[in-house]
Amino acid sequence: MDIRCRKTKCAYNDRYTCKAKEILIRKNTECDKFEPGDKPAVDKTKWLFTDTPPKYAPQRDSATLDINCNAVCLFNSDGKCVANGITVNDLKEKPLCVTFLHK
């Protein structure tokens, strides 16, 4: 499973890959594990139109990570996420799961 996080200010974000031991997506699709870190947010507009792509951390094996979900989502199977991958957005207020599809 590909686990991508665009919330670069999170303490668990390592070059757009979540390094938390577990993830919980709440009923409102918000990532419960978000913890503000001391690193600055990455301004993606600086590399959006350049020839140099961003550096991503290696993909994690989902077997090393517990992905729990309380959202009423197509990918929620008895509280576990069964999507091929998840992405958490970079809204200023809340980190939301953008893989969410209403059931």
C-alpha cells in the first residue's frame, strides 16, 4: 500500500511518506495521528513548474503499519483500510484522507 502524506509540517512526515507506527482516520476523514512537528511546511509551488521533482522517501510496506478507519468509506472493512494506498492532504486546518470514497 502506498501511504503518502502532503502534510509536511507533521512530525511523522518524511519526504511525503508517513513514518507513524499506526494511522487512524476519524469519522470525519481527519487523520488522528497528525502531530505538528518543528519542521517548516514545504512550499510545493516552488518545485511545481521546475525540472527538479521533489525527493520522496521509500514507500512503506503496509504490513509494518496499522491503518485503522472510522469513516463511512468504501475502503473501510471492519475498521481497517483496504485501499491500495492512501493520501493525506495539506489543508491548512486539518489533514484529511483524500482517498475517501463515501460508501
